[in-house]
Amino acid sequence: MANIPLRAYEKMIDELIEQNNLQEAIAHCKHILKSYPKCISTYRILGKAFLEEKAYNETADVFKRVLTVYPDDFISHVGMSLVREN
């Protein structure tokens, strides 16, 4: 596999989400988290993918993890409010 900076990889995953390739985006996020289990930015992207897939239990779990580390994280709060609406 080619070496790619983490930020570029995450940007590519965000583009997959925008193209509605949610399963592929989730798989890439999980791949990153195997090597970097504390990568909060990847958890945010994973939560976004789960939210788009309407997997609300998984979304809530991921965003709760982010909020444990960053209690003021805007993206996670918005994601959690969308989960609670649905």
C-alpha cells in the first residue's frame, strides 16, 4: 500500500462520504483506527459516515467517544442532536 499523509487520507474518506460510498468510508476509518486508536479526527469522520448511513446506535457511540475527549466538540454535538431527533 502506498504511503499517504493521514490528513490526505481523511480528506479522501470525506469525499467518499460525499459520494455516498458509506461502507467503503467506514472500512477506511476502521483501518486507520486499528493503527491509531486515539485519532479523534478519524472518529469524527466515522461518526459522520454512520450518521449518513442512519446507523444511529453506532453514531451515538462514536460521537460519545469524541465528546469524552473534547466535551466542546461542535461536530459531535450536532451529530448527537441529529441522532436524538431520529
